[in-house]
Amino acid sequence: MKATVSLLRCADYGQRNLDAIVAASAEAALMPEVRGAAVLVKPNLLNGVDPERAVTTNPAFLAAVVRHLRASGASRVLVGDSPSWQSQNAVGKKTGIRDAAESSGAEWVDFSEGVELPCPEGRLVKSFVIAKPFLDADLLFDLPKLKTHMLTYYTGAMKNLFGLVPGLAKSAWHMRFPGRAEFSAMLVDLASLARPEFTFMDAVVAMEGPGPNNGRPKQLGLVLASKDPLALDRTAARVIGYDPDSIVHLADASRRGIWVGGDTEIELAGLRLDEARADSFDLVKQAREGTPFSKILPKGLHELLRDLSVARPVFDRQTCRLCSACVKICPAKALSIEGAKRHVSIDYRKCIRCYCCHEACPYDAIRLVKRPRLGGGRAGKEGL
């Protein structure tokens, strides 16, 4: 199947500029009719930080999309997301997203209540608990931020749909599917259920380095849009320098037959790929997938090799403020705050390397490193 991806220049978040680019993107990528419809707009609200850090969808970008939907005749525009560990209202206030939504004519909706829905096309998961506003809307519009990701390497349209899972329930999926391949397959299952009707990607300022929370803002000056979330993600991955077939969830999705099967089925509107490609972009180094060691080595030796080769979280005493975000979000319950001097302790025997702690930390106090110098070794705990 063919899919169109609009790829347009957008130098900044000025209202007049954004309004024009969003409208042009919608037209070029054949945005579906929204007249008379209730539209749920799902931005990225990972953590409560200033929008200049590029952790979340920029509030000005969201406001421009809401204005366009209202001008296009949408009867209602609903805005919401489920942050990693903080309350939706706190993150909405800190990032400016809630004010941007309401001031531009949208309703701020609560994602804390979930409804279980069947996932008939799921390969691993046959049902998901999804935030209730998903059922209250006629159409879903996805508003991801283009970012790197320490677990999935890249996060965009398809990964952003994970925020449809309410609150800390997301941690349970990390615990159930700790490996990159199986976690990625779960993401594709979820995308097969959510099926967003349209995606606008905020790549005006992207994130490079150790994303999705602790990377660095990177000016790209782009807006992408498409009816096909996989086509958009494959294009965005190439813009920053990844082979999309090396991103596990994108490769899996391409094989499913639901979206585009590969780049030859993608038609670009606007810029050519070589015109949009970033001159430099700090990517997350990718591990070789599909190692057979787990099948041919004894469990103890395999665990030792994994411990030496797979990066694990290490905490910085000077930077950590003991906010407990990492403890709250850890699906394996491997973290605790203990000791007379109060420090974060991690039990590496329990740690599943999901990197939720790194993703949630608002102070960039966690590094992911291989073979850190630990006094207690693999069997012990490591504190700050």
C-alpha cells in the first residue's frame, strides 16, 4: 500500500508560522475529514519539564493543531496523555500543554481511568486497558515529538501511543516484556488497536543523545504529517540517520501488513529526504539483535555475559535529589531509598534493564553504562 508523508520546513514555534505549516502539512498528507467529529489529540507528555528541553510536544505546536482542527469543523477537540509517573495535571501545567489546549479551544480530558479493549490483531497481547477518552472520540490524532530512546532507540508516532495506557500500568508491560524485541512487538500490537487516523510530528526541535527524557534539544526545523504512522516513523528515522529496519518495532510493523511494508511504498510531499536529513545527530548506539547465546549457554553464564554487555543504570549522588520518581516507576521493584544518609539503592539481580528509571528521572541523575565499577558485584546492591 502507498502512503504519503508530508515533510516541510518550520523554522520556529511562532504562531503565524506554525499555523501555516500545520495547514499545509494537513493538505499535503491528505488529512481526513474532521467536520462534526470529536477528535482526541494525544501529545507526548512524558514528564513535567520546561518545553525548551524538548522532552514533550511543544505547547505552541499542539495549539496550532487544535486551531486547525477547530477551523476544519471538528465538533470537539479533546487533549490528554498519561505521563510516566507524575500526575497528568501537574505535567500539563509545567509543560504549558494544558493551557495551550484550553486557550486554543480544546477540552483537557483525564487519562487516569482505563477501559479494557480487545486487540484482535495482536501477536503477543490480545487486550489492552486504554484510557477512556479513546472511546469518547471519533478520531485519534497523534502528536509525537521526534526523539531518541535508550530502549527502542527511536521514538515517534507508534511509540507515542504507549501513553494511551493509564499511569503506572505502563510499568507492568515493561515487566511482562523486558526484552527489546518482545517489548517492541507489544508496542506494535497496541498500535494495531489504536490506529490513529492522522499524525502531526513535532520535529521543529527534536531530542538527540540519551532520550527520551535526558537527551539534548536538537534544532531540526521540520514538521512531518501522515495518515500512516509507520510511514511517518520510517521517514523520521531516516532523517536523523537510522535505518528504520534496524529499529525493532518499525521492522516488526513493516512485516505486519497493516501499514506500509517499506520505504518504496512511501511518497514524500514537500522536501526530499536528502534535503531534510540532519547533518549530524547523536543517536543511541544500537546493540546487535537476535543473539543466540540465551539458547546455547547455561543460564548462569548467559546472565553473566548479559550483565557485562548490557548497559545498566548507575546513579549520581551529587545530582540525585531523592524525588523517588525512579522508585515509583520501576516495574521490577529493584530500587529503594534507604540508609541513614538516604540514598537510592538498586538490586541488579532484579533489574530488567527496561530503563524506566532513566526515562523518568527529572534531574538527569542516572547514567546507563556497561560494566560499572561496583564493590558488591552482580550479586550485590549498588547505592549512591
